[in-house]
Amino acid sequence: MRSLLAASALALGVSVPGLAAAQDLSVSAGFTLTSRYVSSGIEQTKGAAFQPWVEAEIAGFYFGAWASNTTKSVIGHSAEIDLYLGYRNQIGIFAYDVGYARYFYRNPSWDCCGEITLDLSVTPVEQFTVGLDIAHDPSADVTNSAVYASFAPMDKITLDATYGEINKGGHSYWSVGAGYAVTDSLGLSLAYHDTDISKGLAVLSLDYSFSIR
């Protein structure tokens, strides 16, 4: 779903730079190498995960793809691919992001489910951001809501915390972490994740991103 649209935009940005510049299209990509894939506090792997992604944006509208290996013995699937699109904007100290994400899993089937997403945040001072993240699956009528805060005491260091709940028999989850920007493109982070239904665990991650266009 939406793969042809994304592929066309990426080809535009990479193969036809003049046209991409005229349309103000930006394309970025990267990957995360993490000691454990955790989603809403729940393990999706029993070991390390490699998570590549690519995203294109024009005038606030964006679309992209994200992927990760998963552990079949843990969630019943060996890989995950997410396709998403949306619109983001910032007005003064306020920012919003509304979109839709579709999730696909490898073995035994591909198409799984989708969520309507909404992120609202405010940055009263440059170093501090607080926000609300909501993801709703209309088919299952399940909502995942989380509040988060991020604080940058120094240029290269970021501290963050999240608390979330999944309704309809779901669970509560929370995390605290710290990140260090090695360069503008490379970052390291360490986070502790916990829930009310599982044991907590620490996750170490390396993130790398770059601009294609």
C-alpha cells in the first residue's frame, strides 16, 4: 500500500535533482542498530535488531518506510515493514503531526493492521519539549496513548521519558533514557523500558541518518 507513490517520489529526488529542488522535495534515510527491538515496552526480538528507514517530505507532507527484523518465537513473525504518511507543522512553540501507518509482518502473512496517528507537542524553551502521542487502530478499536518529555541540558545530550497506556485490556508502559549526539548524523542512546505485565530491560542503540536530497 502506497509503495508506488513512495517509490515515485524517491526516484524523483534521487534521479531528477533539478525537478526535486523545484518542488522543494527532501529525502532522508538512515538506520538504527539496537540491542533489542521494543515496542510500547514489549520485546519484539530476543536479540539485536537492524532497522533501516527512508522518508520523503514536501511542504510538510511526508511518506516513508521503516523495517526491522523480529523474533518469530516471540511475536510469531520474522520481520516487520511499516509504511506511513502524514502531515507535520510547527506554529510558534506548538507542533503537530497527523498521519496513518500500515504494518506488515513476514510469515505467515504480510498485511496486519493500521493506525491513525496524532502527535501534539509544545516547546516552551529551546531545551525542553513535552507532548502527547496517540495511535488508534480503527479496526480493533484500540488506542495507544502516551505522554513524553525531552530535555537537552547540553548541546549533545538529551534526556527523555515516556509513559503510555493501551486500552481494552492492554498494558501500561514507561521508559527513561539518554542520548548523545556523536556527530550531526550519528547518535548513541541508552533507555530503560518497563511495563506492568513484563520485566524491565535496558536497550542500547546506535542511530545514523543522512539526507539524500
